[in-house]
Amino acid sequence: MKEIERSNNLIGLSSEQIIELLGKPIEIYTYDDKVYMYNAGHIYEGLIFGHRNFGTMKHNYVFYIDFDETDKVKSTQISELP
């Protein structure tokens, strides 16, 4: 997801093309424009030794795709969930 977000390869694609490439979004928001939300994965921070975790924190990330009024991708963003 990070590479997709950095390369801006999705800019200008339609929502149908996005679903074909990435599958169904986990959430669809409608504000002024439509926004698709995808799970971008998680990163563990800390020490993991076997089955034991020592001070491990899990950081969850989401990938947002924002569409314009013509239903074309205008921007993308990866954010950490609080």
C-alpha cells in the first residue's frame, strides 16, 4: 500500500477500477466527496522473543482513497489509526 500511495498510480482511476485492483473497501465514507478506506496493515514495535512480547505496541494503518465529483481518484493517503 505504501508504494501505491507514493507512486500516485491510482490518480484518475474510477471507483470501479479501484475495486477491481484492490477489492472492496472496508468502509466507504461520503462527505463532500466519496472516500474509500482499506486496511494498510500493522507494524509491531518492541521485542518479540518466541511467544513472549516485551513492551510490544501494535500500530494499525489505513489507506484512504479520495474521489472527486466525477468519481475519479483525486488523492490517496496512509494514516495510523489512533
